Amino acid sequence: MNSYPPELLAQLAPVMFVAGLDTGIVSPSSPKLETEGATTPKTPLDQFTRKVAIYQPDKSKTFQVVMVSEDSSFPPRKLPPQDGVAHSPLSPLTASSPLHPDGLIAPIWIRKHTALVPSVFVLFKHPEKDREREQDDRKHDTEVALDIAMRKKSTNERNIKLTVVLLASRKLLDDPGLDSRLTFIRRQSGLDSRAALFVLSPVSQGELVEFVQSLQQALYDPALDYYTNHSKRVRRKRNRHTQAISSYPTPMAPMAGTKTNVARPLRPEGWTVRYEYKMACFAEFRGEDEVALKTPYSMLCIMFGSILILPPRTKEWAEAKVLADCINIKVTKLYLYNNEHALALSHHSAHVRQFGDFSRGWGIGEETFEFWSWVARQHRILAELLEQGTRSTLVLPKHQPSPLTTASSQSNPLIAARSVGINPSHALQHPGFYYYLAAKCTESRKERYEEILKADLEGRLDANTPGFTNEKKVDHTALILELYTKAYELFKKYSSSESQTAGANSRMTLWVANCIARTYDMAVKFFERIAKVYRKEDWGALLQPLLSIWYASAQKLGDVDLSVKLLLERIAQGSEEPDELEEDLLTVLTNTIPADADAILQLKSPESVPFFNTSLAFWGSEQMVGQPAAFQLSLATPSTVSLAQIPFTSLIVQFSDSHLAPLIIEHAPEDAASPVKLLHVGSLSDAEKIAQTNLRWLPNSLLVISGTLSSAGPASITVESIVMRLELKSWKAEIHIEPNTTRFDSFPTPQWLRSLTPPRFIPISRDAATVTFRTRPRAIEVNISHKSPAYLDEAYTISVEVVNTDIEDIRVTLNVLLQPTTVDYAVSSFELAGQTSSGLVQDVSLAQLESFTLLSKGAAGDRILDIAVQTRPASFDPDPDADEEEKDEAQHRADEHTTETVKTVVIPVVDPLKAAFEVAYAGMRGQQSCPSDLALFEGQSWSNADGTEVTIGTQLEFSGPWVVDVHEIKLVLQDNSQVRLLDYPEPSDDDFPSEYHPGDEFSAIARLALAPPEDNETEVVTVHDPGHYAISWQKVFDDGTRGTISTSILPLPPLEPPIDEVIALLSVPAAAHLHTPFTLSISVRNRNTTKSANIFIQIDAEPTDGFIFSGLRSGRLPILLPDSEASVTWRAVPVECGFVKLPKIVVKNLRPTAGTGEDSASGEGVPLKVLRASVPHKTSMKAQADEKVVDIQTLLVLPT
């Protein structure tokens, strides 16, 4: 189909222009047909866009979308009148038109309606673009409306539907004035009321897909109306020209001596063809296939029937012929859309038959190559159309006899005769059948061309025509092979998929293969393709006869280079009579000359069977740099291969090390051939090595090449290539042999020849084809010393000592890697040569370093260090006066001879001391401050009675294995307004420094004051970081030496004091005396900042108690306002000695408190805890203890 304009073949669909989007804008151009492997759609708009293709049976309501810019314009409809009447720029009546004066239709007309003029124009606008102030809304909307009105004017001139889509943000959607703005834009721009204005906000991908679908559905009917109006306009024009056909004068034949190239206007028949073609195209745009079938094909046949209307071999005739072929493809395609296979084939056959008759009248009959070229093109187009259809929705018919017909044929001879088969020209076949017909027609085309070429060379015919000149450029053989190959592949495909007709298709497949092989030049190309598959899949049994036929074809063609290659491959394949193949090769080499006498024939197919079983074995897999490594290279021929007469002149072995020169072994005819030969080549170096031996191999013979090689630096060496050179007279060839390969993919077993007479081998079980040269390890001793374990927060010293016992001076560098630890909260780093790192420090000269330090923090646990000591000879140091290139070369050589010794050090880290905390909370002993106290209004101040007193007892245990010399223990409080230090006994200067042995303990007590909760806070307020102990210490080793001074930070535990809204504090003396009065009081504090408290107090004093009380026995206190306090006092006289039980004191809050839900109306109230003010509440360092009422029921009474 590539020989026809794609515009005349593509399936037409309604065209939509989209403007205003930043992505995907393309310039209008000819439609590009969709091909296989096209990229998948990436946007919702692309997802619902009809792709431009020749076979497109999709009937969905989708558009062919073209992205354009906002300022794109349409081509002019009419040109300025020249003769008083304005015509289209593409009309044959316009002098500047490509169709002037008598053209029918041009591809540019299709391109105009598919890429230049749409049926629907969708314009995207941004109502918020470039807008900064709210007062600019109306001005901006006016500009948007003006742009839309200008576009509306251009679309109205062509009756094109204009739709505007406003891209709005979510902020704009919430604007209450959005509706009024949209109404203003619609009215000012003159948009229609139906499907003319849409608003699109940022939505999800699924919702965007739904919007695109709904937009296309809404605009599909206006697009159909657009093409319907065009059809009506064209129909009126056609009717006017149809009426004028009868009055048009018949042109006379040109008289002798007159000019024949006088321009004639287009006849009415031509105008009818032009208008009917346009009507069919507009029907195809609308998707009306039945109307589109009413093409001007019959009128074209009428025009072709008269040489006066369309003279042959003119420009107008050629254009009309292309148009007729394209209309045939269109009609055939429309029939296939509806699965009307018989009608499609009938129309195609009628077209070939009809224009075949026309061609005979034009002098282009079966005796010309033009005729067969055209017929082959028609069959190929049908095959390509069927291929595209089967990849889409087309289902080919199956021509199989029904079981009823088969049964009836056994009794009725007439039915049996009819059921024998079906005429392929009456039933649609698969595409391979038509590729086969195209190939047969191309063979006829080639035959006619060769006949004309022969006559032209003999002088019997002057064929110097443009058509014959173009025909000389055609590769007929390649074209025939291409068509036959496609037919072969399709026949194979359908023979495997259709089991009922597999036999017939298989026979046809073999026949097509036979057709390929009948022509030698085509057979060579076919064999080349097949042989690649056979070599790759190791089909040796099939490859040998194929190579024999291929060799015969090459002989017929006279291709001596190919003949030599095939003979060498046949010899490598092996045969029962290998001597015959050698004689054939010698005959060809002796009696022929190569195509290029100066070129060397190369045979390097890695998939071909090698001549030899090659095996490379090194005695050791590793060797030191500079030391020789022994190797043996074996080349063995199997029993079916004989190379005794092949004129090999040399064998070249190339190793992978570039510093080693190739090993060249020349042929020495004086040596007698033997089954096993051993050739010693000595030591290989950078100098060329040449050896000699007999390079003739009998079946089952072996050549072993033995030698040594060395390397100046670390490297892995193996054999890179083996090349056999063949020379005889003017022939030169190189046969490339893959090293370490065997025939037919058998695994090569490396062997080492240990004796020649008799031949004995040592099998090697390892991979011996590669030797690795390593740098000689240096004779050094690496000593790493440290005093384990390490303490947290200690600068732990690690010493590295390297002792050189080698025979040469070396340079030593150190690389240290600190491995990540799995211990939670562990943080580690080390300092090496002034560099602090938590990972890797490298390339530190050991001459500048004796030790480095490790610092571990956070948590105890093992720390792992990888210490790598790299050494290199000092002789490789670059010359300070050398240039940069020489320094780089010296550094490269030094890197090659660098060795590395890695030591892994595991350092246990333990805690030098452990801390345990006891926390006790108590109310402040001060009096409640007066609300008028000005001190309360100062920053960071609170009343002595409002805060909480915290007593923190600290016990330090020195748990490490080393003696610790403590220099200082200091309590440091954080800069926090909630914590205040009340009392901490600072150690005296005599206490420190002091040595503490493992197991020793140190205790300290600190009293802190916590601020009361802020207003409206009823929950517990936690102070997470009140402060810490900073302890400076120094490790003392067994030998009396001391480490560096380190500081450990021990954070105080979080403080979480209990909070009571209303509390009762009982104040009693620590002891009383018999018959001596003392005072007992209760202070009730209301710490709630929003609620008042109604306090009820009752004391149950019985005569049997050991006290006599005076004071309030039962009653209520005045209402306690928020953040206030009230007290009740009693006088008591003890009448007994010892621990005397105090009377029971009950304190209740008759108002509900937070979280209790109690109601004062019940009269019961909420009991309050009565706490002795001088007794604190203790908690541990890990968790606060449960709140308990302190035992206040007893008092110690002493005698007077």
C-alpha cells in the first residue's frame, strides 16, 4: 500500500480541533497511519481518540483529534475572482490549483478535511490566568469573551461547531460570583446555548475520562450535521453538471500538425466523478458505509473506456488510475467491515479483470512488465488489507465441506464432483494465498523485463523510456523472495491453526518452499535465513543436506566466495567421505580466483560447527605476578573431519592480555603427520613468538601446544581468539575458531598431556581455561592492641603497629571502617589522623599515625571495626619532577601492586557506672499566698504552697571492670521555669578526686521544687528533662597508667507529680508529751482554677480515745474559691503514753469534682485524702507508685 497516497486509503472519521492545551500541539500535516508497536495513549484525550489507520472498523462515537494552537487559522474557502467567479484553491477551474485544468481529485483535498478544517473546534481557556486582584475579574472576563468571539467568527464562516471549556481551580468553583461570570462570558462571546460552554475543575483520572467521553458524545451530532451540509452542497453541484453532460461536445481527434498538449477543461463526467467521490468521503466521515459504497467507480470506468476522454500515459490518466485503485481498496475494505467476504472478493476480481481489459487497449497487455507490476500490486494490497483485518476484528471464512454434503456425495456422483473442492477465485482465502499470487505475477514481470532488456542490449528494441529506466532500479529477486517468504510464513501459520485443512495448506507450504528454491539466487537468500535457525538450534541432520543444495546453488550462480565458505562449513560438519570434500575445495581454490583478489575471506560464524575440539588448560588456577604459568592448548579433530589436504599456512593464538604478543605457529611440511603432536613454544612475552609444526590434521588427531606465560601485574588471562590462515594461489582466508568449544555443544573436559609415548592425560576437574595472576603478598605483621573492654563516653585508644619483614621497602596506608551496630540508641564515632567519622576513613599514611580513638555513646554493646592495611612497594613512588602523565602512570602501576590485609576488631563497650533513682513527691510546706501578692505576677514565680516538692535519691554503682578516678560529680538543671533547686549538698573539695573500685557505690540526695500546673490544666504535667548529673572520671589501668578524662551524663528521671484539685493536709507534731496540750490542724487547698469547693469536716473523738479534743467536731468550712485555702485547728491533750491512735477525721467535698460526676444533692460528697504534710510520697525511678493514703492514725506520746 506504500505505492498509493495514504490520504486516499485511510479510514475517515470526524475531525476535532483542540486548542488551548500546552501539551501535544502539532502543526497540521498529512495524517500518519498507525503502525505496529505504536506507543500507548498516555492521556484521557488520547485514550478516546480514533487513530488514523487504513483498516479501522470501529463504529464508536469518537473523533480524530488534532492539537492546534489558539491562533491557528483555516485555509481560505475561495480565492479572489479572476474571471468574475470565485473558486476554491483546489478547484480545476483555478489556474494555481494542482488539478488545473482537468484533474479529478488530489490527496491534498483529503488532507484539508482531516488536518486543516475540523467539524468541531474545542477551545480550552483559563479564566484565572494572569490574574492577581479580584477587581480584575471583569476586565479579564472581557478579554476571554473577546478571544472566544474572534474564534466564533472564524468557525461560523464555515459552519463549524465551537465549544469552550474553562479550566477552573477549586478556589474559583467556591466563588459565589462564578455563575454570573459564566453568563457574562457566554453572552459577550455569542456562544450557543447547547453544548457550547463547559467548566472543568481539577478532578481524578476516572472523572476526567468520563468528561472526555461526555464531551465527545455531546459534539458528535453537530459533527455529523457539518458533514451532512457538505454532502447536500456537493450534491447540488453534481446535479448541475450531470444535466450538462448531453450538451458537452465530443472532442475530435487532433489533426496532423496540430499541438496535442493543449489544455482542455474538465469534462462533465470528470465533474461527476469529483462530486460523487466527495459525497462518498463525507458519508465515510459520518460512518454511513452503505452510502459510502456509492462511489464514482462506474463513471471512472466509462471515462477509461474512451481514449478521447482519458488519453493513455498522460498525467490525468495516471492520476485517475491511482484514484480507481484506491476506490477499489476502499470498497473492498467496507465490504470486509460487514464480513461480506464474497462481495469484497468479487469487487476486487472485477477491478483486476476490468482494468486488465483496459490495459490491453492501452497497449499495456500481458506482454509488458507494467501489466504484471500492476496486477501484482493489486494482489499484494489485498493480502496486506486482509493481514490488517485479521489483526483487528476480521474473521476469515472456513471453506470446509459440511458433513451432510460428504454423506450425500457417496451416493450421488454429481454431488461428489461438486464437493471435490472450490475455486479459490470465488472464495476469500487467507493473506498468504494473495501474497503467492503477487509473487507469481512478479515472476512474470521479471521475465518480461529480462526479455525487453535482452532486446535492448541486442539493439532490436529502443527501450529508453521513463518506465523502463525506473524498472532497472527494482530488485526483482528480493521482491519475489519477500512475497514468497510472506506467503510461506502465512501458509505455515494457517496450516497449524486450521486442523481440518492442515493437509492442503501443508502441501501448499511445501510448494511455496519449492518455488523459492527453484531460482538459485532466491534460494541462496532463503537458505541463508533457514541456515541461521538450523545452526542456532543445532539441527545438524537438516543442515548438511541444506548446505549441499546451497553449495549447488552457489555454483550455478558462479559465487566462488560463497562456494569456498560453504565447502569449509561442510568439511567442519563432517561426512563419511571427508576426502571428497577436501578435493572439491582444492579444485575450487586451484581453478578459480576470488571476487576481490586483495581481500581476505573471513569465516567467523560463532554458530557454525568448529573444525576442532579446542581446550585450554593452565596447570594452576592462580599464580604470583612475575612468575611463569604453564599452559597447554589442545586442538583435536573428530573421526569424521579430515584436514590433511587443507592448505593451512599458519595458526595464530591471541591471549586476552594486551602485553602478550600473538603466538604464531607456521606450517612445516617436513614434519611427518602423527595422531598426537606436542609443540613446545617456550615462554611467551611482549615479543612476537613464532614456532613451526605440521598443520595437517588426520581424523582423530591431536595437536597440543605447550608453553608458559607471565604477567607484570594482576590480571586474568585466557585465550581470546584462534585464527587459522589458509593460502593457495590467489586465495587467502581466515577461519576464526572459538576457544574452549566442542562440536555439538558437548562440554569440553580439560586434560593435561603428561607423556607423549604413549599418550597419557591427567584430567582436570576445575575450570582450567583461565589463570589469575595476583600480587605477591607482603611479609608484614599487623598488630592491633587495645585494653578491652571500653567504657561508654570514653575516648578509647586503639594502637596499630605494622612490622615489615619483607625484602623491599613498602608504603603503608590505613583504612578504617566502623560497622553499623544493631544496638538501639548506640552512637559511635572514631577519630583518625584529625578526621572524625562514623563510617569510613581511608588512605591515611601509617607513618603519621600510631593510634586512633573510638568514642561510644548512647548504649553499651559491641562495636566492630574493619582495619585494612594496604601496602605497596616504595619503588613505585612517582618522581616529584615528573609530569602529570608520568605520575598517573606510576600511580597506576603502584595500584596494581598494592596488597591489603584486613583485620576485624570487636570491641565490647560497657557502662562505667549505673544509676538508680528514688523519687518522692510532697506538697510544699509554705502558706498559701494572698491573691494581692505582687510576687505572683512576676515571671517564673509561684507560691510556696502551690508547687510540689520532689526529693530525688541517686545511687551510683561503679559496675565496670576498671578502677575509676572520679574528678567531679555535678548536678545540672535544665533552663526550665518549672523546676527549681531547693537543696543539694555539694561535695567538698576533699571528696574528689577519689578512686572507686568495681562494686563501689556513691549516693546523693537533691530536693527540687516543681511549679504548679497552669490555669485550666487538670491532667498530670510531666517534666521530661529536669536535668542531669555530669560526672568527670578517668580510667585507671592495672599498671597504674590512666586514660583520658571523660564525662558521663546521667539524666534525671522524668518528674510526674500527682495532681489533686482539692487536698487536705494534716499538721501534727512528730511527738507529744503526756498531759501537755498540742495543736492539730488541717489545711484544705482548692487547686482548681475554675470551680469552688464546699468542704465538710467531721472528727470522731470518743471518750475511750487517748486524747481530749477541743474544737469543731462537725461542720462546713466557708466556700473555698478557686485557688484558695482554709484551715481548721484543734487543741488536744494526750492522756496515754506510747503510740496512741488519733481520732478519725473525715473531709468531704460536697460539690462535684472533675471526672467524678457526683452530685451535691445526694449529701454524701466526695471523700478527700488526708495527707500528713511532713511525709512525702515515694516513687521509683522507673514508674510512679500507686497513690496511697499515709498512715496518720498514730502519734507517739512521751512521758512528761
